[in-house]
Amino acid sequence: MDHSAHNMAARCSMHMLWNTQIIDTCVVFSQWHIRSNLQFFFSFLAIVALGMLYEYLRVFSRDFDKRIAVKLRIQSGRRTPLTASGRSSPERHGDNAEETGLLNGSRRKPQGWVLLLHVLLFAVPPLYRTMRAVLYGASVGLSFFLMLVFMTYNAYLIFAVILGAAAGHYILGDTIEPNGSADKGMACH
């Protein structure tokens, strides 16, 4: 029986080793089956865009958290961040007025983590918590998707993920806070 007349559909190749295959590469799903060089080119661009989107979500989430913190600080009556002593004015060395308490009585101040939590934390309203959770879920989901793209072990697709992350960081990372916390960077979670 002659089977040459049957149209045999190309199948996805899955490599567990470093490879540079272009045709018949599947990206995460069997529906994202690359059958031509042009499809591979557009897939490469889509993965670069996803890497840039991940970086955008990270920056947007960080800025959104800052905006929420400012709103909550203003609503609570604190217009400037408090110092370690709990005052909004700068620390002065040798000023022990707070240590002596009222009428020369003694007053125990919160120490260590208790002071830090007392001074810096605000209760986040449910709407903002929901919005933060959606942003967090989207960034975690996208980061895991990019990890799966990376796990195709296709050198070109790996380069697309890295290129997207680097381009997004370059475009969106035009400012830096000297006293800000270290950036987490691209991570699965």
C-alpha cells in the first residue's frame, strides 16, 4: 500500500539538549508550531516582546506600590517618611528628649523590628490589594511562561528571552534610586 499520497503532518520536535533547530520547533504549546523561517522570525519577535512585557510589569508594579504608599502616607497624615526615632524631622545626635519622657519619667520606646513595623507599615485597602495581586499573578505567570520558552533549549529562543529582558530593562530602567532596594531582576518567582 502506497502511503506517499497521504499528507503526513509535521510533528513538533522536542529537544532536551541545546539546539538551533528552526523548522518544526514548538514553543510551549503544540499549537505554536513553527513550520517556516518567517513563522520563526515572528515567534522570535513575540518572545522578545514578552520579555519586554515582563520587565514592564515589574517596573509598573514597583511604581504602583510606591503610589499606593504615598496615598496611604498622606491619608494617615504622614507626608514624609518617619526616621528611626519615629519623628518626621531629621535625627539630631545628643538629643535625648524622647528618651527621658514626659516630666522626666521614663518611657519605653519600641525597639528593632517592632519599631520598624510600627513606623513603616500601612494597611492596604482591599481594592489596592486586589490590583496588586492581579499584577503579581500576571508577572509570575509570564515569568513561568518565559521559563518554559527557555526550556525548549533552543539557542535562538533563549536569546529572544534574554534580548527582551535586556531591552525592556534598558528602556524602562532610565532612573535609579540611590537608597532604593536592589532590583530583583528576572526570576521565575
